[in-house]
Amino acid sequence: MDYQQCDWINKYIMPDEYVVWNGRPGKGHLLTSYDIFMIPFSIIWCGFAILWETIAFTSSASLFFKLWGIPFICVGLFMLFGRFILKSYIRKETIYVITNKRIFSFRKNQVQTLDYHMNPTRNVTQHQDGTGTIRFYSTPTFNTQFSALFISMQSFRHNDQYFELENIPDVDRVFQILSN
């Protein structure tokens, strides 16, 4: 997508700001370090829920117990498969724009910005094909040996403690743009 064809981006840019890069997340690399824990957990969750339903339906259990396990199966199936479908959909709807001052992430009606000059704590994960993710962390307010632990724990959690450019092509070039 060429940012010059999109007039809507101009309403977010300040007069002394200009676009230096734009792009979209790639389609591949859906697995992350977070999945090391989530996949086994979701298999166990789903297996237990299916076992529950099997026992409930093969025994003379009440209707309540037969229906009780269905939401748990749905949650298990979402954790096992649905979250990857959702992640693909979100990536398809995402556009990244880097200006000389800020990074923008556009998703449907949601716009996130980050002043990357004010937030230097970043982590780059690169794949063999040159794609990768650049993640900007909020700097911890405490200055102890736990700072490194705090930052490393953020890579396993999905919350508002970081801003990321996920699975972008030519991550080295984008990182160089952000380092200037």
C-alpha cells in the first residue's frame, strides 16, 4: 500500500512530520515464543473438555452436565486453532507507518502511535527470510536487577506494555530507519 494514495494518513501527521516507511505485517510466522506454553496448555484444556463431554454423554448425567462442557470445548478450540485465524485476520487489517517522529499502527478504526525517540527499549526478532518483529517496551520504573526479568517476561504476555511492528518485511532496513 502506498501511503501517498491514502489521504487519511495525512490527518494524523503533524506539519513538520513526513513518512519514511510504510508496510503491512507478513502472512507467515504465526508461532511466537508465547506459543511454547499456549499450545501444550490448549491441548490439555481441550482434551479434558472433550473427555468431560464424552463421560457426560455416555453416562446418565443430567442435561446440565452434558451442556456444561460445551463452552470449555469452544474455548479450547479457540486456544488451539481460532487464535491463529484471528491473528491472521488482524494482520490482514493492519498498516504500519513510520514518520520521522512517530510510528503509527492502523487497524480498522483503531490508531496507535509511539514516539520511538522517547522509547528506546526495543527488541528485534528476525527470521531467516528477512522478516521480523520490532517490539518497543515501556521502560520499567524500577532500576534494579529485576528490570531485565521484567522486559523478558513481556515477550510472553500480550498486553499494553509494548508496541510492536509485527512480522514486517526487511526488518533490518526498518530497524536502521528507526535508529536514525
